[in-house]
Amino acid sequence: MTAIHARFKLDYSNFALDVDIELPSHGVTALFGPSGSGKTTLLRCIAGLERAEGGLLRVNGEVWQEGTKFLPVHRRPLGYVFQEASLFPHLSVLRNLEYGWQRIPPAERKVQLDQVVSLLGLSHTIARKDPASLSGGERQRVAIGRALLSSPRLLLMDEPLSALDAASKQEILPYLEQLHGELEIPVFYVSHALDEVARLADHLVLLEKGRVIASGTLSETLSRLDLPTAHLNDAGAVIEATVSVHDDKYHLTRLDFNGGNLWVSKVERAVGSVVRARVLARDVSIAITAPHGSSITNILAARIAEIQDEGPDRVNLRLAVGGEHMLLSRITRRSRDQLGLAVGMEVFAQVKSVALIA
């Protein structure tokens, strides 16, 4: 059985957690929601740092908690990365990395030291004697490496970028993407930043007031209009596409997907590479006839699947593009009425901006 089943119920004076969910045992599952929604509490229950009486946790058929059985933290084969790196100040960078690795019998090591050093770009820091001399991004990369070298069957990350400045976040995100692409360890990633989630996650769990309000693939969940994510300023959709053509003259790259193609600023990816593009709802306008003479390059044939009011002056549209992709569009109510837009209409989505995020 390759799934993770978690059921926990906790009652505090000002908060209650009540979840019963089955999650994939591969890729990155993001636990997303506002502060106080229960993301970290759920992660702590999975780690065994919180004990929910009557709780249940099965990881690929292995019982970590059920009935009277409760594996303590030190017996759960997991890695945990906190908001702060929390490196051992008396140990060198190398000794920090080796801390968990040395406790795993060589035959059971799923991740090797040189592999982690390479994946996380730590070759220039591994000789440092004092972890305090590292930058914030470097410290967090060492913390992630230390967790990985314990050969976990599950990696838990609790807002690992929240304590970093913008430059450090941009430094570390490509390494997280690389881990996602090259390691088979399932990751539970807590965040309240939608851009991080869109960039890293495969599966999305939305939490609100201690309860799961949605769980599904990233693209499916982000494109739903009935969820809080659709009302955020940076609401949008994620599309997986293939690098098809590089246009050196105009420094552009064409991405193809089942539904059309998108031109983006040239990316250093080989033709045939699969990438992830994010299109924000505010960057998608609507035309009811094929536009001509427009500066907007990306125009996709679409069908209106859903319309929902967004405040007194705007509406959100859910657009079906091709057989399996969805886009979101946020336009004014006036535009909707002037164009006579309705569910089921065939329209053209004009995409003003596309962000290549992975």
C-alpha cells in the first residue's frame, strides 16, 4: 500500500484540529492555509511531537500510530526541517551534516553525503568550522542536508523559507526544486506563501480552522473557484508544458501543452524538457472573437467552465483550455456584462504574462 493515511483530533482552549486524510507517498504535498489553520500542528502530529489520543498514522502500510501503539519521535524514520536552521553551534558544517548519517547503518543509507553536498551546493561551505558564519540560505541548506542524510522515509518541512530574506529565498528555491526532481523521498511542505506552493508542490492540502477543506493535485486545486485560493491577489493556475522552440532572435522560448502554446522569456532548458508555468488570473483577459493586431502574443482558445462574483466590481472565470488544463481570469463585472459572457461560451484567453517557475 503506497499511501499515507493520517487521522488526528486535538482540542485546545482556542483551537481544534480534526483531520482524516489520505495523501500520496511520493512527490511534494503542500499543507497550505492562513496562520492558525493547523498546518504546523498537523505536521507535529505526523512527527510524533504532538499526541492525538485515538489518532492514526500509517505510512505505506506501516503503522506509526494506531490504538495504543505510538512510535516516539526518535523511532519514526523521518527528517524534520524547521523555520530556523537550528544547526549545532559547536559542530562544523561537515559534522552537522554527518550527525544523522553516522547513526544509519551503511547498508540502510538511502542518501549519501557527496550526493547531498552536490544537490544542495554545499561544496564551498562544508569546510567551515563555525555554522554561524554562514548566510541564512546556506544555514537552511545545511539543515535540509542534515535531515536528508538521516535517510528518512518522510521529510517534513515547516515553512523552511519564512525566516529568510527575499534574496535568500530565491537562492534556496532552485535547490528545493532539484531535490524534488532527483530524490524519491516524499515531502510534506508547510507554507502560507502561494508562490512557493505553486513552484514546489505536486499535491495541495488546504487547511482552515483546523480542518481540511480541499485536497487534490496542485493544478486541479488551484483552479477551483470555490476555495479561498481563488480570492487571493496572486490567484492563478499552473500548467505543465514542454520546451518546444528557442527563438534566439527575440530571446524567447515556446512552451507547448495540450491546449496550445505559450511564449516566455528565453529559458536555459533543453528542447523536450518539462517545465511548470504559472499564469495569474489578473494577467488573463477575455475576447469573444479572435484578436488581431494585438501586442499580446499568447492567445488561447478556451471555454468558460464557471463564473463567480469576486467582490462588488470583479468576477472570476474558470476557463477550460484543451482537454485537461484550466486557467483563471479575473475581469470586471462591467466587462463580463458588456461581452455577454456566460458558462459554456467559447472565448479567447489573452495571457499578458507567464512566469516560468520550475
